[in-house]
Amino acid sequence: MFKNVLIRFCLFFLLLMCQSTFAATTLVAVAANFSKPMSEIAAGFEKATGHSANLSFGSTGKFVSQIENGGPFEILLAADEKSPEKLIKDGYAVSGSQFIYAMGKLVLWSATAGYVDEKGEILSSGNFKHLALADPKLAPYGAAAIEVLNDLKLQDKLQPLIVQSENIAQAYQFISTGNAELGFVALSQVFENGKIINGSAWIVPAQLHAPIKQAAVLLNNGIENPAATELLVYLKSAPALEVIKKYGYYLAQ
Amino acid sequence: MLSSADLDTLLLTFKVAAIATTIMLLIGTPLAWWLSRTNSSLKGVINAIVALPLVLPPTVLGFYLLVLMGPTGIIGQFTQWLGIGTLSFTFYGLVLGSVLYSMPFVVQPLQSSFAMISKQSLEAAATLRASPLDSFFTVVMPLAKPGFITAAILGFTHTVGEFGVVMMIGGNIPNKTRVVSVQIYNHVEALEYADAHWLAGCLLLFSFTVLLVLYTQIKTSPMAQPFK
């Protein structure tokens, strides 16, 4: 009886050891706007390959400084195209590994239902106290928001009402707590299965700002890690693209 | 070199810190006095609440403040009722956040120096017909002077170094809520390392000088310097 249990125990541990030899873990830096879809994609990736992905969310700018100063990340999913290119140029990322995984959509959003009209005319009324957006210097979605205000010739009028956050997740926080009546966020933050989850929104027409091309890149730390290289492959697979589309991104092609 | 935008953030930071320190001394003095003399069963609770910001991550404090100061939060409802709107993204919102955040650094040194003032000296003052208020200003304040200096300096410098709370409730508005710590962080994130170095260097020099003066020039009993 006892021997039986012992054997089972040994077999169980052997099994665990097999797992750990073949399954690897990769550390991924993910731009804040892509946190929801990436969590879902990572879960699918684990199921499909047995590898796992540890996700770290934040602003692209912060990740670039961390990577250039020895950050342990193996993949960067940036909110722009520039940052991966810069990392390759500076020798921190693998040349040729970069590709556009999603094209972002900008949305003017309020937590209050019926507050933002479908054409975004509330912007020109200026009838609010705070307009939240991510710092245009640090976050591509913030830069796109400023472009939109410029295109609508509202920049000068609305400048005093703008409150800036460090990244797009924080802009969402300002708005969802009601501290800012409305603001620009990524559609993925307020969108699921074809509709706005709560509040009211105007999906900004793509011609009002340069396309937000979000690129992924393999970092030097990840070259040897099969989990890292396979995750980049999985990101282009049909199940992953399905998730990306579900959260309101355009696909690259 | 420092740009004019960087200088603005330094000035604004010192302004927030000066106002917050004044408020903290005004509130902290009676509070510390009460805490040092009372036998009330509430003492433990109040002590714990005052010390909370020492333990909590500033982002927790900032997040609660953001929620409470919003239009549906308790503070937000109150300030709207007063007719001054909500405090988030304003200068006085930052001052409020700083007061809560740095309060333990003011109350604790005051409390320790008050605790060391003997009952006898107060009784002696009373026999000379000094009212309690009189003896507070003529006996307690001179005796606790090192405690006041320590409290003011620690309160001020800790507010200058504040980051997490401002990040959550500030909104990065030039001349209103863009303080030096946020500016340094943004320089680093934008990979403007040279600007970040200049500003960070200034802050480092300032903090070191102030603390050096505090720990070498001012003669205090060890009890009044809880962080020594």
C-alpha cells in the first residue's frame, strides 16, 4: 500500500519535472491600452502551447527606458511603431522581429450615459471642466488626441481644460471616477463584443489622426527563450487576431 | 540646464510644500499635544490613523483621494456643496493630499517632544497663574522648539519628495499640479535623461543640505528625531 503511494508520488514528480523542462515562461512588457486583449491572448497561448507569459502593463515610454537600462523583458508590445525601431537601432531588440500586431482606435469617452454625442460635438461646446488624455509626449494615444483637437481647431480653446495622465490606463481612471467628465482613451478599454461597455462614446474617425500602429518586437533577452519566440508567432494566429478584433482594433492587413 | 518649465515645477513644488507644512503645523500641534497628554481609549486609534501614510503605498492614498474627491465621493460632494467644485486636478487638491501624506512626519516629532515636558513645569506655570493657553505658548513651545523645527523640516521635505499621490490626483497641469517629482519622471520616460539629471541633481542637493543642517546644527534630544 505504502509502496504504491510512494511510486505514484515519484511518478507525479517526474511528470512535473517533464513539464518544467518543456514549458517556459516569458516576461512581456505590454502597452497599457492592450492589457485586456493581451490577458486573454496569454491565457489562450498557455492552453495552446503549455508555455506561459507573465505580463507587465505600463506606458511604452517607461518600458523603453527600463529596457535600455537592463530591464528583464523579453518581448515589447508597444503602443507605437517608433519605440521598437529605436530599440533595434540602439541594439536592445532583434532586427527583423518587429511587426504590427494591431492598429488602435481612439475614442472620446465619458462614464455618464448620454453625455458624449455620436458626433463628438460636445468637444466644440467646451461645456465641461476637465478633458482627460494621456501625456502626448509619452503615449501615442495622447499624441493622437492632440492631433484630433488640432484638426478640429479646438486645441487653443480646450488647452486650459486638459488634464494629462502618465498613461492611457490612468486617463481611463480619471474619467471612470468622474473627476474628468470626459476624455480620450483607447477603444479597447471601453469596448467588448462590438459595443461600448458603459457610459457614452464617440469613436473618433480614423482620418482625424495618423494611424496608431502598434508594433511588437523580440528583445535581446528573449532570443534563447522558446516561449518568447512562440508567443510572437501565436500573436499572428487566428485565435489571437480574433481577440484583437473583439476589443475594437483594426488588424494590420 | 534647467528649462523655464523645470524651474516652474520647482517653484510650484516649494509653494505646495510651504502651504501644506503651515497647515500641518496648525492641525498637528493640537493633535500631537492631545496625543501626548491623553489617556483616552481613542488614543491608539488616532495614533494608528495618523501613522497610516507611513505604511500605505502613496498610490493607495492617491487612489482613495481620487475616488473621494470625485463628484460622487464624500469630499467631492462636500466641496461642491461649498460651491468650489471638485478638488482633483487643482492646486488645493494637491495641498490636501500632501497634508494627509506627510502628517505623520509632523505629528510624531511634536508628540515625542511634548511627551518629554514634565508635568511639574506645567504645574509651576499654573501656580504662577498662567492659564493653560499661556503656559502652552510660554513654557511648552520654547521647550519643544527642536520638535517644531524637526516637524517643519521633515513635513516640508517629505512633501517636496511626494510622487505617488500627485500622480494619481494631479493631472500634470503646468503651474497648477506639475510638481518636480512628476516632471523628473516624465523626463525619464521621454528619454530626456539630461533634463532629468539636472532636475534630479537639484533635488538631491536640496534634500541633502536640508537634512545635513537638521542633523548637525540643531541640538535636539534623540526622542524628537524619530528618523535619526
